[in-house]
Amino acid sequence: MDYETLEELLPLAEEGKMVLGLDTMAQLMADLGNPQDHLPTIHIAGTNGKGSAAMMLATILEEAGYKVGLYTSPSIMSFNERIMVNRVPISDEAIIRAAQAIKGSCERLDLHLTEFEVYTAMAWLIFADQDCDLIVLEVGLGGRLDATNLVKAPLLTLLMKIAFDHVGILGHTLGEIAGEKAGIIKAGRPVISYPQDPEAQAVIQARAKEMGAPYLEVDPDDIQDLPSNQARKQVFSYKGQTWQLNLLEAHQLQNASVVLEAVESLRQQGYPISDQALARGLDQVKWQARFEIMHDQPTIVVDGSHNLDGVSQLKLNLERYFPDQRIVAIMGMLADKDVTHAVAEIAPILDQIVTVRPNTPRALSAQELRNKIVSIYPEQYDTIVPAVSYEDAFTIAMDLLDEDAVLVIFGSFYYVGYMRNLINKKLGNDI
């Protein structure tokens, strides 16, 4: 279902409006019977990596025989991807049924919802209607005041890497941001954390102690990157046990280690998950637009990195996998991101850049982004081309490639889905 059709079904707030707080959501869900209270849930927050961890965990749990509801954002190809059952996007019919129930509640109570509140309520209704065994629930923004934080007693809470993003909303220090993310920690419920910066770590530990929540943080020294005989997979060991992972980014080893600890916690809570199911899940997991190699000849990488930490990881992965190759980029970013530092981080390794405007009012125009890059690196003036459309950007970039070059498309989830469609339409998939 497209977003325009969805908006016709529901009383959404002004497009893009962001209202943090739980009062309206609590009224809505109470009127709908509070289905979220009866759904065993793993709740995941963090700046980067929460979607990857969610997909890994959902894949493993499905392999273990559970019916798994998965709620993530943003979607890449269609709205339906936000809400999945056993990794299958929900049907338009399921959306319509949930939308009708939500609309009825809004009319009865005179509620005005944000888009994310609508989507979250929809997910809970659908997961309850489909009798899901387990729910993997990704926070939208922050945590403490996020619509997903009506979950009262999650099976466990995962906190992925905390970095700078949405600083005008969540805080200007890592400690402040961590405080918002740690707001999803519930009394007595286990907390598992990615290896955090000390400032963020201290805040999370203090919150866990305050809530009487058992706390475990993955130790990077327990993770060993091992040689792989498959070009599209990573091999690693965690606490001496070896696993194969179907995601290429280096930091996914840390994400996977958090997931391994999550599985162990679920086992201790009475959920059988065999090592075989765990291994199959890690080996089969797929996650769109996360250093996704969509085409081999030429090599095309699609990545949703959109903040400084994500762009830094993208740079490391490009240097790791394509150390001696020319890199051509299609780049589009939002004006409210830390564009200056992101550009300063990655532009030096990009041989040529085609700028494009993502499909949102918050985006920089292609010319504005070009000007921003040139203001930081004037010597790149002749290597940056603004495009008038996605198709124009793709055509320009393809003309810049030679047989040894790599094309990377990154900067915002708001447009990488369009680019994936364009790649499939123009080139197909030769992976």
C-alpha cells in the first residue's frame, strides 16, 4: 500500500509532524483493548543497528518455529514492510481492517494522531489478530516518549549503538541521548547493550540499576573476526563459538553478538531456540539498504547511512571491501542531519559524487548539497554533479563508471527505495 492511500484511510496529523509523548497513544490503545499488553515483546532502541538486530532476531526466532511479528522503520520499498509476520509484509487487507478500528477510536475520542502513532497501533492490532508468538519491536525515535513505549513488561530490552542524531530533540550530549533511549528499560526486565561509549554506558547502567533490571553489555574482546571463504558472508566467533553472518558490515558482528545474548536470555525465560535455528537465522538474514550489494557488474552498493556514525561505518566498509577501486557515489541527505561532518568524513574517499534530493520536504536540494560539499572540499568542485531526478542521477553515475569502479548510493532512507527499484528496472539482479 502506498502512503497516499493510507492517509485517505486515517486521520493523520500534519505530514511530518513529530509529537513525542504517550498520553494520546495510551488513550487510543485503551479504547482498542490494549493488545500490546498481551504480546510477548523484545523492545529495541538505539541510534544505529536496531533494525539490523531486529531482523536478525526475527529471522532466528522464525527458524526456531515461532510466529514472529516484526515492526521496523522506515520502510524501503512499501509501507507494508514496516509490519511483517514471519518476515512477510502484511497485506493491504490487514492494513484496512486495522485502519478502520483506529479511525473508529479516533472519532469516538476525538484523537489526532501522528503518523508513527497510527503505524504503531496498527502493528499491535495486526500482531494480536494474527496470534503472533513473539514480537520484535523497534523504537521509532528516542525511547522514553516513543509511541512503542507503552510496552509495560518486555521479555527483554536491547540497546544498540548510541550516537549523535536528532540532537535537537533527544539532547546534545551522548549522555542526554542515552537517557532518552534508556527510557524503555522496565522494572526487573533484562537489558542487553551494544558496547557503548563510556558516557552512554554510565547512563544506561544507572537507569538499569534504578529499575532493578539485570544488565549485560557485550564485551568487544569476546568477538573475533575470522576469515570467510564466501565473499558475501562474514565469519566470527563470540565467546568461543563460531557463526556465519549474511550481513557484510563490520559493525554487524557487534550487533549479532547482542542478538546472541538476546537468544540466551530468551532461552533462560523458557523459549526453546536451538543452536541450529540460531545458525540458520544468522546465515540467512537479509536486510535491505544496509551495505547491500545489489549488482556485481558493475558493483552497486545501496546503504541507508544518514548520520555521522552511519556514514563513518560506510566509509570503513568501502575501504575494507573495495580498497583499490574508484568509488562513484549518488548522495542525498536531509537538511536536519549533521551534513557537514558526514561530508567531511566520507567525501575524501569518493572519486566522483552525483547529488540528488531525497523525496521529503526536509531534504537538501541537489544543488544545496553540492554547494555544501564544495564549501568543505573546494578541490572537488569539478567532481560533483547535481542531478535533477533519481533517473538522471543514475544515468550520470553509470556513465562515470569504468570496469573497476564501484557505485555507492547513500545518505537517506527516503530515496534509496526508489534507487533500488531503478537498479532492478535498468539492470536486474546478477547477484
